[in-house]
Amino acid sequence: MELKKGIWLIYLHLMLFHVNGSALNCTWPNAESLYDALDETIFSKNHLRPVNLLETPTNVSISFILVGILGVNEKAQTFTTFLWIRLEWIIEGLTWDEKECGSEKLSVKRENLWIPDIFILEFMDEDQSPITPYVYIDSRGHVMDEKPLRVVSSCKLGILKFPFDVQNCSLSFGSFIHYDSAIRMVLGLSAERILSQSREVLQTEGEWELLNITAAESLLSLDGGGYHDIVFNILLKRRPVLYVVNLLIPSCFLNTVDLFSFLLPPQSVDRSAFKMTLILGYTVFLLIMNDLLPVTGNTTPAINVFFSISLGMMVGSLLETLFITHIQNSSNPHVPRWVRIVVLQYLAPIVCLTNKQQINRVTVDLNPNPTQLVTTVGMQAPFRIHHLEIKPRPIAVDHQPEKSAHDPVMEELRKLSQDLRTISRLVERHFKEPQTLCDWTFIGIVLDRFLFLNYVLFLFSTLVAISVLWTS
């Protein structure tokens, strides 16, 4: 059995050599005669790889022109392109005389020839490109197969730097079933030539710009053999103008408005209402522009982080306003000592604020000298009175004989003394409360200035960090 199989293989090789090793004989110099000659010798054996010896690999030349970039789907991680592919290979031993057969080359149906099973490894969708039913074959046995191809290929997209990202998608051309001992891929045109031709005919780019195309050979080794491929790397750069105008600039405007809202007095209700309106507007802006942002399951773009930080800072500034308003309207009659130390002694110099208000005590004397009263009032008038201290003037009492306990004069003096003490307490409370409120107000101003500086510093740091990420 082994001997018979070897004899049949030798006979098959001799038949192929006899068929493919001689030139075609055409009865007439026309296409019909040439087609009949090809039908007798080649078309009937389209199921066999066109080589004299099966151990000889068929070199398939691959080249393409990138006609259009149809889209990049970040969520599905796919890259859609439209290519014009050219495959070329040689039918060994096939030749004919151009004068005898009347033609240098002939277009024949694809089904009449052996076609290599070249496909794209990253192919992810059904081929919806137009069908080209014919291929060219010339007098030297050179076959040229050109066809358009709409390719939906898988591509690992990195969107961290969106919208300033650069994507590198690969297209690997190789045989599906034949090992490298049967089919070897050969680069038909150089990568530089493919790039220049693609830029000349590129019709659809959209938001993407074609930067570069490189090519390299690849060999996948397995136990039964290896597969030889040609890998084309297509480098694309996104045009960021659309996203800068519609996303980044409006967001920066809203952040600037929120920054200048600190100029409003913190105790005013208008400041809180303004910040709440700003947060509502920013939320609506993000909802409207959500369709422009890429979505993936494993990577979050830096621009999404920037929007989240911006929204968080706006909410934080609103909470800061509420906190400062609560401090300045505090009902606590006394400022804690640690608050005075931390805020007035440490934070106030940092934010370049000093409390220049002076506390003046005015002594109101009962039955004062008219000249002294005029002088005292005239000196204290330009200053704010923070505390009023009333000291009852001692009344000289003559040493007279003791009167009864029910003396009307003594009763009136006792009532007058009680009334004076009551008035003194009320006046002291009246001037002490504004001083406490003034302290709370100043503490609120210091904290507001301190939190504002931290807001500016954090916003600036975020912008610098994201800008460095985008430009790196």
C-alpha cells in the first residue's frame, strides 16, 4: 500500500509538471481560444495548489490601500475601515505566447482558479463588501486578485487620554488553514508606499487622522507547524477640536464662574442660591454632552475624571458657603479659645488678614462733671463703643441720727440702686453681644479666604496634572 501511494504521488507530480511545464497552445489568436486552452489545463484542476512540487510553498504577495476610516467604536473595541486589497501569486509552469493567443492577460472567474484562503485575523463581523467575481491572469502565470473589503476588526483602544488619544490598530493577513510550508506571505508594496497611496486616495476620515502605517512579518508556531502572516499597524490620531469646543471650554467657563462666586459675601443668601444654580446647570451640561464621551468597561478617560472633580469642587464650594454662613450666624455667645488660637493666630496671617478692630471701654459716671462729660464724649465719638461699663458714683451721706427702717428716702435709694444694677447688666449685655458677633464674622472671613485659596490650589493642580497626562 505504501508503495502504491508513493507511485501515485510520483505520477501526480509528473502530470502536474507535464501540464504546467509547457506553454499553452492556442488554435486562434483570440480570447475564446485562450480560454479553451486554460480550461483544458488549469481550470479543471482549480482544487490543487498550482505548484510543480507540493513541498514548494506558494508565495502570496499582499498589499492594500486604505480608502476610508469608517469609525472607531470604543465600547465594542472595534475599528472599521474600507480597504482595496491586492493579492498576487504565480501558477508555476503556466505560460503562453501573446501573439499566438492574441492577448497578454485575461480576466477569468474566480471559481476557475485556485484562490489562497487569505483572511484577516482581527476580523469581527460579516463581510459586507461588494463581490468581485473576476481575477486577472497574464501570460507568465501571474494571477492578480483585487477586491474591495469592508473590515470590522478588533482593536485594543486606549481612551485614557481622550480626546487627545492616539490609537494603534493592527491588521494581520494570513492563511486560515495552510501552514507556512504551503503558503508564505510576502509584502507586495513597502509600508511607506502604502501610506503615501492611502493618503492620496483617503476619502473618509471623520474625526481621525492617519499618521503612519508599518508592516512586519509574523510567524505563529504550533505543534503541527507554523502560520506565516503579515501584520500591518495603522496609527491613528483623533482630532480633538470637536471635544475641546463642546466639552472642555464650557466646563472651564463654569469652573471660572464658580471660582469668582467667592467674591460674593458669604453671609448673603444670594451666594448659596447662585452656587446651587451653577451646580444644576453643570449637571444638565454633562447629561447633554454624555453621548460625546467614550464608554468602556475597563478604562475611564481622564476627561471624565476632570468632569467629576469639577462637579465635586462645585458641591464642595456650596458646602463651604453653608458652613461659613453657619459660623457667621452662630448663636454661641462665646468663641472657644482653641478656635481663636487656630483661626486668629495661625490662619489669619497665612491668608493675610489681621483683626484691626480695637475694643474700647467707656465708663459712664453718674452725675458727671459737665466739662468732663463733653470732653469724654468728644474723644470717644470717632470710635466704636464695644463695651459700656457703668459705675455708680458713691453718694456722700451725712452722719445723721439713724432713722427708722421704713424711711421713704432709704426705700427710694434701694430701688434706685436695683434699677441701676439692672440697667448696667442690660447695657453690658447689649455691647458684649455685638463684640461676639464681630468675632464670629471675622473668623468666618478668615476661613472663607483659607478655603478659597485651597480651592484655587486644588483646581490649578488638577488642570496641570490632566494637561501633563494629555501632552505626554
